[in-house]
Amino acid sequence: VPELNRPMFLYRRAEDTLAAAAAWLKEIKDEPFFLWVHLMDAHGPYTPPPPFETRFAGDGLTLTPFDRLRLPLTETQITRKTAPEDYIPGIPAYQALGFEPSSPPKYESRFKEYLDRYDGAIAYVDLAVGRLLALLKSQNRYNDAIIIVHADHGEAFGEQGVFFFHGLTVTRDQIHVPLIVKAAQLAPGRYSAPVSLCDIMPFLAEALDLDAPGGMMGRSLLARPDPQRFIPSQILRQLAIINNENLYLYGQGYFEPA
């Protein structure tokens, strides 16, 4: 379906993606497979289906200093040439929320409204992932499968003065993402040493006894965790180096002078 506010972008609900995945799994029968299920529902604009759009409304939780903040609509387009003094913190145009299909989109100015809807979208995706795992179990495919759940980026909710947006910096709110791995080669547990999404490919190659191409940036997740490892992360004008619990930043991201 067309995305709200940006109809040139097409996406589908998680339940439709799961239906397509289920149909494909049925088609391949007992063949070995690689399945990538891309769930976009936590991406802005935050429009999870009922009852998730109101699941966290009125929860009374105060999690950030911005919860009672009311924000202006900002049409500022953040580009490589945007200077900090030209950026107006506010609600990006693509985050406009339309509550009735027949009415034009409106801009909800309350920070907590967006936070609640984002939480609802995450809960909806969490339900979808659970249903996918249940499907694999019902088909006796779960036990032998390597399963990886990850996100490609985070979202800013006031960090560095940016709201409901991503792709501007490589600060923690942007790069500290979920990574859950289920594999027979890994012992159950929580690992505190930093890793990179670049580690997924060499891990899969080692776990499946495949020859990995040379020159890969990552290292296998099967390698002994190294708390002194330095992991780089970069966007156009900002570089981060992560080492254990420390994150070192160079540059101001999109706001770095050209």
C-alpha cells in the first residue's frame, strides 16, 4: 500500500508479509532455504493497526524529559548543506498523522503521542515475529534453523535535538539496535561485548561451513567476544568508534560544515 504522506513509497503490513512468507515456505516444501522477512511497520509515520495505535496511550509513564513537550511542524528538509542554526527541531513533514481515511493528515504536536504510537508499532512487529517463529515450529523447521532478528537503525526521540527521524548521526540512539541470534553453535545468553551487523555474514558463513569472501569488515559471532574491540560506524559527516561501553564521535553528522 502507499505510505501515508509519501505515496511514492510502497510497503505492506506485517500480516501480509507473513502470509507471503508462509506461502513461499509451503511452496518449497522440505528444501533447504534462506528466508529474509522485512517488517517495515516500526518505520515512520507511526501508524500501527488497531489495537496497537492506542495500546500505550494513557499509560501514565514518564520516560523522557520530552513527554509533555509540544512541537511545531517543521518543513525543514535536512540536507548536506543544512547548518545547525537553520534547523528547527520539530515534527518532520513525513510524520503527519491522519486519523481518519477521509480526512486530510494532521500534525499531532504532542511528543507522547508519537512515542506511544512508536511503542505500538514495535509491539505489532513483536507479535509478527512471534507468529513467524510459531509457524516454523508448527512445520518442524524451528529446531534446525538459524534465526536472526535485527534492526538496521534506531530512531531519534529528542537526542541531539532531532525528533522522530534517523540517518543524521551515528550516536547511540541510531546505532544501538536489537540483535537476537538463535543457532545451535551459540550458547544461550546475553552478550555485553559490542558487535556489528557486519558480523552476521561471516557468522553465517562459518556456521554453515561456507567459504566467506575475502575483505569482509565483520568477524564471526562465533569468535570469542573481545571487549577491547574497536567497531567503526559512519555516516556522511560523522564517524563513531565503539569500544566496550565507550563511544567516540568525530564530526557533527549532517550538520558538519562542508
